[in-house]
Amino acid sequence: MRERARQFAGVVLPLLTIAVFATVLVLSFRQLSMTQSTLRIELTQNMLWVISRAEAANLRLIEETAWAAQGDASQIHRALDIWFSRTQILLDEPQRGRMTHLGFEDTLARIEAAMAHLEVDLARVLTGDLAALDRVSESLQPLAMQLGRAANRAMTAEWEDIGRQLDQTASGMRQIGLSLAVIAGAGLVLVLSLALTARASNRRAAQLQAERAFSQLLVSAGDRGIVAFDTAGQCTLWNGAMETLFGLRADEALGRSSAEIAGFFATQHIAAMLQDILGGRARVAVDQSVFDRDGGEPHLIDLMGFPLRRDSQIVGAVLIASDVTERHDAQRSLARHRDQLEIEVARRTEELDAALIRERASLDIYRNFAAMISHQFRTPLAVIDSSLQRLMRRGSAVDTVEISERTTRARAAVAQLVRLIESIFDAARFDAGQVTTEAHSVDVAALMTGLVTRAEHDFEPIDIEVRPPEGLILATGDATQLEHILLNLLSNARKYSDPGEKIQVTIEAKAEKVSVIVSNTGDIAPADRPHVFDRYYRGSRVEGVSGIGLGLYMARSLARIQGGDLTLLETAPGTVAFGLTLPRAGADGAQLLEGGSHARA
């Protein structure tokens, strides 16, 4: 901070001294000019001489007029011409302004009035007109007295002006003397500043020499390669690090062109970079391969190039090379480890997410399972309990018809409980991989017709329309399990369709697949559609309908182990349709389970 302040003072102080020197010199010159102008006497401003000449001309004209009868007319005309010339000077500027300043405006007015008629009156005087002579005397006599007073006042005013000029001259001389003293002081300060600047310059030159020697030491001892070229492309500097990088001694590189030193400098990119640097632009090149003379593994270097300047002229270029081979290898190794770590983290994250989803799903399943089991078991148990209590209360009063009715209800409730328990056991066996299938050819249309007849007999009266295909259509699968799937679809269609609406069953055959589509009226909430096949899941619109959410789950699972699938189809609003697809018997690659028993994997 102190060094910067010293440098600032070394620059500002001489400039400030020179500015003061120039300012005082200009002021001194101005003061001398003013003194010269005050001492100079302007003839146009010498009012005493002008007024006295006008007064003399006026007196002469009076004298010539008095002797007009005896005098020569030419003398009178000459005196009149002189009078006109002298008085006209008083009427012109700056004399007129000076007369006004002295307070003789009336004198100027009298002169102008006399000029208007004086020449005519004098001509009449020469003819002997006495009245004209009286008018001339009345005009000239008072004018003579006024010009005399004006001359006296002008002389007094000029004395006063001369006194003021002398005072101003004395003051100006004092100011000039002070200015000369200031100039001398400024010169002394400037001399001292120049001496201090010269001393500082010598000290900086010594410091620069020391820094140059230190820089040469750094160039020789540093681990970075440094090479310099002149404007002709000849090498002027080649340090030890460059010898190590290129396997070339300094005496083999100095004085040679860049292309002769090594093929590296002759490449298009490096040659263009060197030309840009010699053109005045700094350049950088990273990860450049350098092959040594031994033909070993290449080195990777980073190059930084800067132009060398002397004043504003470019005298060469310098390149600084850094060996980044080890750093580059470390970065590549780190990148490989990072990529592997990212892959491993992503894999473990996916596993943890999947485990978390499974855990949450299990919790939801068992939570829903407990609630549904509690509800679904309570209803048939309540029916059984109610029937038994009724029979117990009435005792021997119960007739045969009522006993039959009550026992029928109790048996139906027991059957419902059995079905619920079997569904739970089926799901458990399926999860344990204990479900087997016997694959053979099945007439899907005939199987569906029989199921429809049974459903119309077992369930409440329903209207089912079957649309079979033309001809015999065989699918590959287990007939018992197919019955379970199709009965579940018909049962769901009956439970969730609008009362009195028709259930449609369409059987279609394609090249390798057989499809059964069961559709009914009704609707499934959009939020429930992705979960209809989830275990123990029940939709938001099934309140009051029996079930524990295992039917569709088991149906799709059974369809898939037979090489088929069960899906919820996209339909128009107000319609629900499920599609069952099975391998077609006899199609190439479709009979996935033909012949033999298979267990679920």
C-alpha cells in the first residue's frame, strides 16, 4: 500500500507542479499585458488635446467673424472648415461618450445646433447682414466658455486616471513578483521530483534485473516446459522440462524453426495456434498428445500460449507446457469408478424402492384383508346366529316349513363361509406354488354354454347372451380352472350390472389366440381401474356387495399360468368389459401347456 502511494505521489506531484508552473506563468503574462495596456496612451482618448483644439478653432472663428466686414472671405471659410473638423471629432465616438461622461451633453447639443445654421449665417454676414452676425455670436460665444470648462474637467479626469493606472501598475508588479517566486518554487519542486524519480528509476531497474534473473532461474528449474519463438518462428528458449517432454536437448532446438524441432509443432492445430499467438492473441490447447523419440507411450500436455511484446510491438511467442498424463489417467479412473458407483447406487435404489413398494403393498393387503374378512365373515355368521336363535326361542312351536327355511338360510350362509375360506386357501396355495394345471384341448363355446345354463339356475334370474364363433374353436387349458375364471366373470357381471340389463359373452378366434369377452352395464371409477386385479382390493362403488377382492386376482393368475391373460378392456362410458385370451389349440407356438401337469412357478 505504501509503495503504491509512493508511486502515485511520484506521478501526481510533478504533474501538479507543472500545472502550477503553467498557471502562474499564464497569469504573469496576463498581468504584464494589462500593465502594458494601462501605460499605453491612446490618441483617441486624449480628450484634453481634442477639446483644446476645438476651443481654439471656435475662438478663431469668432475672431474672423468679428472682422468679417474688413477681412478676407477665404479666411472666414478656412476658419469655418477648421471649426467643423474639430467639433466633428467631439461628436464622434469615443469622444462623444467621454464628453457625456464628463457631463457636457448640452455642449454637444449646442455644437450640433450651430452646425445646422452656422454656414448660412456666415454667408449672410459676408453680405453685411448684422442680424446674422448676432446669431453667429450668440452660438459661438457660449460654446467657447463651455469648451474651456470641458478642457479643465478633462485634464482633471485624466490626472485621476493616470493615478489609478499607476496604482494598478504597482499592484500588478507586486503580483508579477509573487508569481515569479511561485515559479521559482515550482521549479525547485520539479527539480527535486525529477531527482527522486531518477533515484526510484535506478532502484526499479535494479529490481527488474533481479527479477529477470529470478525468472530465468524459474524457467530453468520449473517442472513446466517453456519454449519461446521469435517472429520468424525460430526457437529462442528451450528449458529442461521441454527436454524431458520431447527428448530433445536445448542445443538441438535453439535457432531452429518450430517445424524442424518436432513434428508436434508442425501439426495443423499447433501451427495455427502459434500463428494466432504471433498475431497478438493468447491461446490454450488441452490434452495434446506428444510422442518422444523412443516411440513409447505418448504424453498428454496442456499448452498455454502468450505473445511477447516490447512496448506495443510483438517480438515473439512463448508456450508453456504442462504434463497432465497422470492427472488424465486419474480422472479417467475416477470417472470409471464414479460410473460404476452410480450404476450400483441406481440398482440398489431400485431394489430398495421395489422392496418398499412390496412392503407397503403387503401392509395394505393385510390391512384390507383383515377389514374385509371381518365384514364378510360377520354377515353369514349373523344369518346363522339369527336362524338358530329364532329356532331356540320358538322351540316346539316351530313348524316344519319354518325349520326348513331357517336351515336353508343357515346352510347358504355356511356355504358362503366355505367359499370365502376356499378363496383364501386358493390364494395361499397359489402364492406357495401349489396350484397345478392339466392342459388339454377345450371347446370354449360348449364350456361357456354349460356355465351360462348353470348360472341361470344357481343365481337369480339373469339374461345372458352368448355369441359363439362359427365352427369348432378349441383352446389349450385346464377346463376346471377355465370354469373358475369364467364363473367369476359371470358372477361379477351379475353383481355389478344394473338390474334387468343383459350380460353379453362374445367368443372370437384369431390365428393363435382365442378370446372371451364378458361385458355388462355399469361403470368402474377411473381411480379403481389400475387396481381391479390387485389382491384384496375392492373398488369405491361396491358397498353392499359381498366379496373379499380375490376373484379377479385369482382369475387373472389362473389365466396366465395357462399361457393366456385377463384384462380390463377400454369401453364406452356405462359399459364394463373383461377380455380372457387363451392359446388356440393346434396353433404354432400357442399350446404352451399341451399334455401333462404343470405347477405354477
